Amino acid sequence: MTKKWVKLRHSVVFGLLRPFFRVAMKKQYGFYCKRYKLPKGKPYLILSNHQAKSDQFLISLIFNRPLYFVARDDLFSMGFASKLIKYLVAPIPKNKVAKDIQTIRDSMQVAKEGGCIGLFPEGNLTFSGTTEYIAPSVVKYIKMLKIPVLFVNVKGGYGVRPRWANKSRKGNIYGAVVREMSYEEYKDYSNDEFYELITKELYVDDRTLNKKFLSKERAEYMECCIYVCPKCGLTHFVSKGDTMTCTKCGYSAVYGEDLRFSTGEFETVKDWYDYQKEFVKNFDYEALGDEPLFTDNIRVMKDEIFHKRKYRVSKRTTVKMYVDRLEIIDDFGSVTISLNDISAMAVCGRNKLEISDNERNNYFLMPTPRFNALKYVQFFYHYKNAQIADADKEEFLGL
């Protein structure tokens, strides 16, 4: 017999904690919203763009009922903390590697019991300040649920706390429902038409806000996002205050409170981010020969058995990424992993890199504060895309 997912305690916890989070989110992020009253006992799917790491708390404050968020399965591997989260708010787990069959089943159960589901279709926080890639599979997911959909826009999250940053800026985040659609409204849309509607309704560009986000350290840790110099190519940057500087050629760019560069080749981080994606796609891999694309010194934590978290940690590690393989040299020896044997790469949080291979091993590259995990993911997915004869696949570089 299937256990009930939607429980009274979730509403009690939501009611008790909401006033606290309303004050906390206002103080930390200057958050304000247009509230939306959900009818009791009716299921809804809430879709939102994903700007800040606290988005699930911010979005919950818009509504009068608890939301059951679809969350990466990492959240369920933290021992007692995971058990407490599951008991209090019961998120819906999503495996980043396996197909989403169980996620769909769990979501359908929540909907059947009259619960409201929260989903970030991007699956990742934006690095660029705009809504990024949304997998077309979200259309099938929505149509299988057959419940009303609410589209939410969060604006200002990238300005207040960009993903690559270590500290918040002074400013405001705003959230609101921008559209509601019943199942009867969207059921006859073709998949392509509905996908286009979803991407349009969820698109947010913080560059258009024309607001200032105050900080004396506004460029700090941007090297967690930027790794290509327009003058000399692949490089390491260092950031200090409002300035990014290339360690190879000395190229620099000053980042302003209006989310724009006042010097350099690019107007915004989005422009630089898109430039990097084109760089990855057009890079001369043959000219590189058997030299590594890049090398980093970093700790590695290996999860030897998938989901069972039998960790071993290396304190001194050198990681090298080549055109076709990854080499990890650490306290336990050396391992070479063909990119063909890697099933997935993901950036967790600001800059932790997770690698899953076909043998169900997970490797977590534990970051130094300024480590760039993004470059590994984007070069890896370019390699994977090159194995597929579908040109459209080239557009997606992992996030």
C-alpha cells in the first residue's frame, strides 16, 4: 500500500515557519511579493525561473499553502538533516542521472492527494542573470499531471545574490504569479507550442531591471563563472573588489552596481557567458594534441557506492581534463576516466563539481573558494554532444 504523501503536519510546519521566513527573506534579500491565494485541496503545479539559492523559500511566501518541491537527490543523502527535511516538507526527489519515472510517479501521487508541486524547469541556478536552458521533457511532465499550472517570475535574485558570489548585495528581489493555465487551456497545445509558451513565460533578464545592487565586492568570485579571456583564451581569473583580471595577459574588466561592465569587451555577464559557450563549441581541439585543457589542484571526495555515501577524501589532488578523458591524481593513486564512461557532470551550489560514471561511482570535487567547476561541465557536454548527429544538441552545455 502506498503511503500518503500530503500530510497535515506539512501545513502546520508551513504555517508556523512562514512568518519567520517572511522576516528573514525581507532582511536578507529585500524580498517582497504579490501574494496568491490557492484554493484548499486543489492540486497545482507551480513553475518558476531559478535565480537565487533561497528561491524555494521565496516562492513559498507567495502562496498560502505548502509546496512540494522537486529536488535533486543530493538533498536526501545528508543523514539526520535529510530525514528531518523529508519529515517536515517532503520534497520530491529527482535523480540527475536516471530517468524521471519515479519523480513522475511521486508527483502524480502528490497531485492526486490535492498537493501543490513546485518545480524549477531550468534545473539549475542561473550563472548569467537570465533564464537559461529548459529541457523540452518538462512539457510531457506537465501534460501527464493534468493539473492547473501557475507561472512565477522571480526578479532581482541575480542582482542581490548571483550564483557565483560569496556575499549578498543590497537590493530587492520580487516574486509574483504572472500567468495561470488550466489543463483545459493547455491540453491541446502541441508539444512545441507549449514548450515555447513555457520558456517565454519563465524568461527573466535581470539586466533589464535598471536597478543598482550595492556592494564594494561586486566582482568577487566571478572567476567561478568566467574562465575564457577574450584576449588569450582559456585562463584563470582573479577577482578583487569590482575588478576581474586575467592571470595570463592582464586583461581586466570592472563590474558595476547596475550589473554591467564599465570596461572590457562585454557589457554584461550574460554576454561573456554566451561568448564562453561559443568558445567551447569552436575550440580547436586537434591543435591541442594530448595536452590538458586545464589543470586544477583541489580536494576530491569519492562516493564509492551510488547513494550509499561511503566516502573517502583526498586532501591533495590534481585534476586534469583532456579532450577525451579526466585524470585524478590524489593520495590514493591515479585514476583515468574516459569521458565516454562519464554519465553526468553537474555544478552543485556555487562551484562544487559532481561527476558520475557508468560504474555508479560519484566523485565530488571539493572546491577551493575560487575554483571554476563550470568549465568542466561545459567542455564535457560539448564532447557528449559531438557524439550525437543532432545539431540542436550543441545548444545545451549542461546548464
